[in-house]
Amino acid sequence: MAYYSNFSSRYFQKVLLMCIIICMFLIVSEYLVSHSSTAQNIHDVLQSETEAKYFLSSQHTFKHNVTVSNYYKKRANWKTSKLGAILFKNERYGVARENITFVVLIWKYWDWLKGRHIHNYNSKRNDPLEYCSVKNCKFTGDNDQINTADAVVVHIQHGLIPNIKNRNPNQRWIFLSDESPLYSFSMAKVKPKFSDWANVFNWSMTYRVDADIPVPYGRTVPLEESLMPDLMYQTIAEYVPNWKEKSRDVLAAILISNCVSWRMNYLNVLQNYMDIDIHGMCSESNKNSCPGHFRSDCGVLSKYFFYLSFENSICSQYMTEKLFQNAYTKGAIPVIMGPSNDDCKKFLPPKSYIYVDDFDTPEKLAKELINISKNNETLLTYHQWRNNFKVVNEHGYFGSKSYHYCRVCEALNYNDDSPSVYDENSLRSFLDPKITCKK
């Protein structure tokens, strides 16, 4: 019996041990299988996420490119110089003539103009070709070089031009005007006759796209890639300048120092239906709220949802710093009076502005602005363009950089150098208000 008992005990122990081993094997196997499956699942998830991100990125890039392409299609029929095509049609820069150094004379008004176009009203800046695509130009105010300079830039606001006798036929004489045709000769003692200026100039230099040297106050340019892969209204606010500073106490502002009657009349009527802060010399209470006017930034404009971009002239393509600096750069929606709606659609970011002439009366315009302001989502629809585009200021006001002299140098490098001249009709097409302006 003792033997049988000992045998049973040993047998039971062996069976128990085998059961334990089998259980441990099963547990370990399950653990290994489970973790192997988890690892594979993790790998599959990561691979799926990578593929999804790549797909979304590709879709994102494709959508951005289509948006940009559609925008430039609006400009396909614009007549431009080579430089104009680079600036406004997104064409590539040409090959610079680096083996040549061009001398450019800024005739007579070098000292007057350099504050803006050299220093940008900031004494720390002194290189007009900073950030320029070319560097092979020298600028001078030495009028003794008028017969030897490669180009002569004549600012025409004073109504004066150099003596044209014995001029060098190999030079480029360029007329420069930043003003609308109504004010092209606003500083002249006697307004010149176009017939007296016929066949004097070879190139034009104005804000218009068809100028030989376009010098717009600002431009709309595409971003290299869009800001967000999935645009949501609540997130575009992160990219609107001064969005957190906006106030609903007063919705709109204007900075105005040229109190043109038709512009002031509209503004006065508009004030009957909504509050508007007027800054500048035309204001009764805020004449000094922006000291220096265009010489220094007007910070107070940052707090408004809307900026009234009312130009002093209603002329073709005339859009100034009021629009690019005081509205877009400040994060405000521009309310535009001046250029045609067709010009606005082709020049400005898509769906970014409100056009005054779309409303029968100032009262209806005011009601629309008030309604838009009630809802952040609606307000931000006017900023969706910031996902694909940006606005650049190139005028030299409010601390921005002037690109005027850079553009002269680029034109000398990239433009067609075949002979050209502005006859009387060509001059009038740029400078005669009867042809290009309504008022």
C-alpha cells in the first residue's frame, strides 16, 4: 500500500508538472501571438497614417496649385512688359545681364525722392537693391551724368523735364508717376502740354500693369504652399493680422487728409447709419492720431474689422497704400471706392473686399457691414484667401520697403531693349485724366 501510495503521489506530481508546463506554454504562446499581432497592427496603422498624410498633402498641394492657377487665368489677356509678366503673371525671371553695370540718373529730384525710395523714411536703410533679383545698377543724383547714364528717371509731378537737345539716343528716358492722372502734375507751376513731351520718353514707370516698369503700391502674390491642409473658419483667424485686437465698438475707420468733396460727402452720409472713426487731417477729432501720416505706421488702424479704402481719384487701376497697407496688412476687410470692380477682381485677393458700387445707397452698405460683423464665421470668409495668397507692400510708406529703383534695374536687365518711344497719344493713355479717370 505504501508503494502504491508513493507511486500515486509521484504520478500526480508528474501530471501536475506537465499541466503547469502546458499552461505556461499556452500562456507564452498567447502572449507572443498577441504581441506579434499588436506590433503588426501598429505597423499597419502607422503605414496607413503615413499614406493618408501623403494623400492629404498631395490633395492639399493640388488644390492650392489649382487655386493659384485659376487666379492667374484672370490676368491672361493683360498686356505687359517682360517685367510686368514677372510681377503680375507669375512668369519666371529672365537671365540678368550681369556683365553690365547700369548707371541710373534720378534727375533733379534725387534728394527729394531718396527719403522714400532709398531710406523708406527709415535712416537705417540705404540699399535700394536690397531683396532685389539683380544688383548690377548704380544710382546717382549727379545731373552732370545726364548724357552718359544708361537710364534717366524723371519724376514728372513738378511738370519739368531735362533739356532734350543733343540727348543721347542710346539712353532710356523714363517718366515716373505714382499719382493718378488727376494729380500727375499737382506740384507744377504750369501744367505741361503733352505735345511738348511727345517723343521724349522711351519707357513708362507707373502703378499700372501695362507700364514698362510697373511700380504698384502693392501686389497679390501666391504662397509657395497653402497654410492649412483643411481650411476651417475657426483656424484662419490665426493668420489674420491683429485679429485678437479687433473691436466691435466702432467697426470701420478711414485715414484721410485730402478732403475731396465727393469722397467726404459719401463718408458723411455713411456716418448716419454706422459709427466710423476718421483719422488724419480731414477728421474733426483725430487729426493727430497718426502722426507723420505715411512716414510712420498708423497703429490705431489695427483694431477695426473694416477699412474704407476710398481713393482720391476714380481712375483705372489706381489702388494705393490705403488698400494694401491700411486694410490688408492691418487685418481689415477693405471697403473699396475708386478702381473698377473688374480691376479689383484681377488685382486683389479673391473674395477679399467689399465694393461700394455694389450697393445702391450708403445706408445699404452700412447695413451689410453691420450684418457681416455680427458673426465671426462670416467675417472670416473674407480672409480665406490668406490660406493661398499674401499681399505685399512695395511703396516705401509706413515703414514698408520701396521697390521703385529695384524695378528700374530689373527692367534694364529683363525688358526688351529694342527702340521705343512715347508719342503724344501714348503719353495721354497714361497721363490724361479724360481718358483714364471718371473723377
